[in-house]
Amino acid sequence: MKIKYIIFAAIAVIFSASSILCAAGWQMKEMGVGIYDDAAYDTELRIVEKRNTWSMQELQQRGALTGRGKVFGAWLVGPPVNTYLNKNGVAEYLYKYRLTDPKGNSTMSGPHGFYTPGFTVISINPWIPGNWKIDFQLWSRSTQQVTNIGSMEFTITDRDKEKQATGWQMKDAGVGLYVYDPAKYDKELQIIEKRNTWSLKELQEKNAFSQASGRTFGAWLVGPPVDTYLNKNGVAEYLYKYRLTDPKGNATVFGPHGFYLPGFTTIGINAWNVGKWKIDFLLWQRSTQQVTPISSIDFTIIE
């Protein structure tokens, strides 16, 4: 899943998951709105970019409203389908969703089944600017009961606002698997899976400690595009450093390093020791040499 971060209109984002469901055999793991890649639509969820404010201009320019390729929409992730089959070997839980446009018109859809890995994606064509909302519900086959899972509000604007000239703000940081493509590694961030507990066996089986496999285990940090914080000489004012601490408490600091032009960086990690690891990201300012903590992520490697 590749993530391209751009500066966008600062309009209020509301995410409500007060009704997050914990049903027997089903529990929500993630939901989001943004652009996803449907290349492996029923086997792997590939998120290109997740955020709740988008301009119609950007979605059209990125071809995200065509319903194929890099698609604008929503996703919902739960456990694998084989963990909640009934006695007949059929999925006990399905989902429904309600999409509400800025005029207050709502459309209900479903019940629909999840893909085998446990997720679903929904293509959305937001034809009018304003505040939209999507509500997810879980439907039980045996009881016909419908239970609220969560709601997300997202905003569609007409056009992008002009980019700010200076400044840096973190948009995302994570640990997990990402795609390493020699032709695009510095242009697009494609996250395969983001979580903080991994087994060494799983990572070795996926050959995730080698870039040659195309799936690399490591961390990523995302900020604004580099061209938004160039100094008067046309050089990036901000760079990053990171500190990696292994389960034995040994820490190594790397950097400063520059971000790729879209504003992100990736760091391959060879987590060879079982136990608790930590990565600390630091922002380094060229003109002052000041170092500012950005984010700390703890992750665990099990056998």
C-alpha cells in the first residue's frame, strides 16, 4: 500500500468508533477512508493513503474515481473469515454500511461478505463537496441481528489550498511490512501491514529481512513534501535521525538523513533478536542543528 502525502485543506476530521464491536468470533481491527490499491483486491489490503479530507480536484487528478487501480473509498478489517465459520462452514458474520452524502441523503447496502483474509473495501464516488459519513454494521447470519461497528466522517472540498512555504509536521509513523520496489522506493510508500507484534518465524518465511523479496520489514515516517520546507538556498531545512534499541538495551543512532521528495522515509530493520524493540524518530533542523523528538514506537518480536 503506497502512501503519497500532500498538503491539504485543514478541515475538521471526525472519527467516531464509540460502538466498536467485540462480538463472539469477530472484532474490528481497523477502518479508514482514503485511496487503496485494488491490484490484489480479495487477498491483500493495500492502502495508498489514509486521511479524512480530500479535494475533488486531487481525486480526479490521481484517477481515484474510476473504480479501478488506485481507488478512493473506505475499508473495514476484522479477523480472517475462517475464524468465525458456523457449523455448516459458512461465515457467521457479514457487514452492512450506510453512506450519507452532504445533503443528508443516505443509502444502505448489504449484507455483504468479507474477503477471506477478513477485510472489505468499498469504492466511493463523492460527487458533491461537503461532509460525508459512512457507518459500518455487523450482521449475524444465525440471528439476523445488526450491530453498529463504527462511523467515519470525511470531507470533500472543491480544490486544494496552496502549499505552505515552511514547516514540518508528522503525518504517520509505523512498524511493519512495506513494499520495496527498486523503481519506486523513493516515490511511493506502499504499506502491506502495520502492527507492533511480529514473529521471527513469520518474517523469515516471508524473507522480510531482504529487499530482494519485495516485502521488507521495518519502519516508516511520513511528513509533508520536501518542497514545502526548503530554505532560501533551495535545500531541505528538516532532516531526520532515528535511534534503534534492541531487546538487550543496545541503542544506535543514525542520521541525519534526508526524506524522499514526497516527504516520507523507510528504514529496513533486521530484528534478529526476540524481545522488545524500540525506534525513536528525531527531527533535525539544518539552520539551528536542533534535534526534536517526533515519535517513539515499541514493537515486539516473538519466536
